[in-house]
Amino acid sequence: MKIGLLGGTFDPIHYGHIKPALEVQQRLELDKIWLMPNHIPPHKQTTQVSSQHRLTMVELISQQYDEFEVCDIEINRDMPSYSATTLQILSEQYPLHQFYFIMGTDSFIQFQSWYQWQSILKLCNIVVCQRPGWQLDKTSPMAEILEQNMAVSTLAKTGKIFPIDVSLQDISSTEIRHILYQGGQRNLSSTPAAETTNISETSHMLPNVIQEYIFEHHLYQNK
């Protein structure tokens, strides 16, 4: 099977994660996209809500979209979630699968700073999605690596890089959390329309099932 891997804190998961992943799945004709929430992300200090809440939200999305499945290998690991380690384990567990590791241009630019980054290319193919505000400079060291490993077909099991132009989704989890926090403060002042306003402000960013889960559990509404 051809499996796309999309990791992240998903704090919360939103259309900026979902829509590009669906486009990659269609463009490369992948069998599934595995969503991998991190437990202890190596490049971030902390998350705003618990691992269980973030995992549940990813599970809800996987129930909404047949293209997605949940991969809990990282969120159940009580140590930093290094991609090289994850891919090594997955390659051993699923030797017949062909993995496509999905990242944004911003992550690809910093790829050489990742833990054992060379081994990642030996374990999978990489899909680079264009993201708002980021462009790979021709003088960047990663530009040469991209040129050397640019994929011309999907036959190679590992080592190839697939640049994919996706519809830009200028959405960030930080922005969503800020809107939800401001809405939480409005709720404290007992404004009757506060939650309705909150839903309206995030409706283009979050699927309904995620909005409902967030409001049900009062997530991100206080610091």
C-alpha cells in the first residue's frame, strides 16, 4: 500500500491540515493518509491541550473522511517524536508499505536540522506542500537536495521528493487558539451571542465535528 504520513501536534487539527493532505492523496493516488499526532514534539515546547484530546480530535476527523486513518505510534511514545525513529519502526512493522512523508515548504527548508535527516530519505519518499508565505530559495542547501532527488514517477519506494502545489490554506492553530481564547473571555462576561460568534469566526477553519468537540470540552478558552 502507498501510505501518506502527516504528523503534527494537531492542536487543534484544522482545514489547513486536512485539505492539503486530501489533495496529496488524490495527486499521488495514495491508498491512505495516516494522521500521526505527536506526544512530545521535538521542535515545540508544549501543547495547549492534552494528548488524549488531540488524539480524539484526529480520530473524529478519520471517522469523517475515508481517506484518513489514525496512527498513534508517536502519541503513545513517552519521548520526543523524532521522524527518523518513527519511520524506522513503521518500516519494520509494514515492510511492504511505501511511505510518503508529508511536510510543508517551511519544514523542508529546515530539513537538514532534523534528527538523522539523511536516514529519513532512505526510509520513505518526501512530499513537499507549498504553504503560504514560504518559498524555497535557489541558494538554499535544500534546493540542491530537491534537484538531486526530484521524483519523476511514484515507482521508487524511498529517496524521492515530490513537490506538490496545493490550494493555499492560510490557517494556523495559533490563530484558531487565539480566536477561541478571545471567545472564552467573552463567555466570561456572559455575552449571549459569544459562542455563536466564536463558531462563526472559526467555521472556515475547523470542521463542525471539531468545533463541537472543542466547545463541549471548553478547550482553548482559558490559559
